[in-house]
Amino acid sequence: MTKPLSTALDLIRQYGGPVSHAALDPSHTIFRTPDVDGLISYLLVCRCAVVQGDPICAPENKAKLADAFADYCAGKGWSILYVTATASLQAYARERGYVSLEFANLLMADPQDDPETGAQGRHLRQHLNHARRAGVIVREYLGKPDAQMEAQSQAACEAWEGGRHGLQMYLGRPRLFDDRDGRRWFIAEQAGKVIGFLSMLRVGCTGCQSLINLVFSSPTAPLYTNELMVATALGALREEGVGSVCMGVGPLEALGRIEGCGAIAEFLSRKLYLLFSTKLMHQHEKTVFWEKFRVTQREPLYLLFQTPRIRLREVYALLRALHFSVKG
């Protein structure tokens, strides 16, 4: 008797990486094959299938699932673009002639190394104490669903999104309380009102069992509310004896290793990344934020273009898939 395929949620919780939860977004299309218990989630933009993260399956089956997806896309005349691919998928792609651009690191920390301690933690302690003196209290959201608290969290999220200006880029709209299995939440409150939110997922990336996938606070929240939520979540993991947590994607200040393209394409890629990602969108500031919490391990992450030449079509597809926009 054939074993039934796992559900998407089960696969993400067991094999998922830093952006695999995007597969649960209804706007994504799921590719599956009966030969592999796994899935690939993608957005189709201008005949380019944009995949966020690695194929979601057992590591030994990644190449087989990726090959099946490549055959499927070839049959439809689509090209493929992987966003936030790991080193193992980059090795697979290099063998098949893909262009790869190292643009970020997967950041991990050890919760047992308390970031508030010692001389290194002095500035963080000052920031956390500032938030505490302002009356910010962070607690884990446990027990039965609280409709009022969840509505306040959604309102804080909308205020946070509405307060963002300039060039914007994100994986998808935050889904705060969907897909509850394998999730934890830490809520920041001031005077009984929700002003901040942290979500943590159970995943199987790089030996970590927990991923902090979303942190935000409303525009009216005191400074360093986000830092207090992260410190509280790390403290909870520390008490549970957890030795590793994934903090997600840390964009590089400049592109790292580039393979598979010519000198002119490499030059333009480096210049455009530096202009848009670093200077205009300040993406590297996300990495600077996480470094406050003593990052102990970094794993390279890549953009992988199936076509040997990066065309405007692939660039446009990438920007659309990352919801690139300008807010006044």
C-alpha cells in the first residue's frame, strides 16, 4: 500500500527553512509529484516560476524534486528563479548551469548565551530597560484563543504596515494566527493595549527547531519594543534548554560570491544590489538588528537564476514576487 503524502503544514514543520512558511500563503501554487513526499511552492510571474526557499522535502530528495519541477516548468516554457536558496541547492544549481548570487546569510543564535550579559550586552541592556521603564510588558500568548487580543494584534500590524514609507519589499502579507500548529506568539503590551508582536515557528532548518519569522511593533510603541520581545522569546527558549534558534534572513551589505554569469552581468548585479538593497532600502539593517543577539552561525543564501543570462523578465518577476513597491 502506498504511503499517503504528507500535508503541506507537516512538511514545512519538518523540513522547512527560513521562508518556507510562504508556501501556506493562498496566493502561491504548490507543485507535487507522487515520487517524492515533498512540495515546491511558487509564484508565476511573466512565465517565470519564482520559488521562495528550497524544495520542502527530506534533504536526500531535494535534487529529485527539483528536477521534476524543472521538467514540469520546461514543458510549459517557464524559467525558474529560486529566492533564498541554501548552499545545498546552490550546489545542485551550479551543476545544471544556473546563475547564483550570494545575497544574505541564514542567521542562528544560541539562546543559552544570554545576550544581555557581560560588557557585550551593555547597550542591549540599556535598550531593554528603556522599553521596560516605558511600561512595555511582553508575555507569551498561551491558552485558549483570545479574540480581543488577536484583534488588537491585527490592528497593531495594520498600523505598522501603514507607517512604513519609501521603497518596500516583503515575502507576503503577515498571517498572524493562521496555521496555528507548531507556532508560538509573544505579545508586547502597554497599558493593556497590544503594541507589538513576535511569531516563532517550528521548522527543521539547519538543525534549528525554532524560527523567529516575524517581529513588529506599532508606530506608537516605545523604542526598543522589538528588542524586548526578542529577548523575552530567547529567554523562554533558554529556560527550555533549547540550544539553537534561527533568526531568519540577514541581507549582506554587498553581494558575496557570484557564479555562472559574465563579467558585465556580475558588475551590474553588484552595483544594482548596492544601490537598491543597501542604500535605498537599508536591508542590511535587518542583519545589524539581529547581531545584537549574538549570532553564532551564518549559512549563505542565494538567488538562483535558471537562465544563463539574467533578463529583464526575471528581474521583474523577482520584484513582483517580493512585492516591491513605493509608499509615500
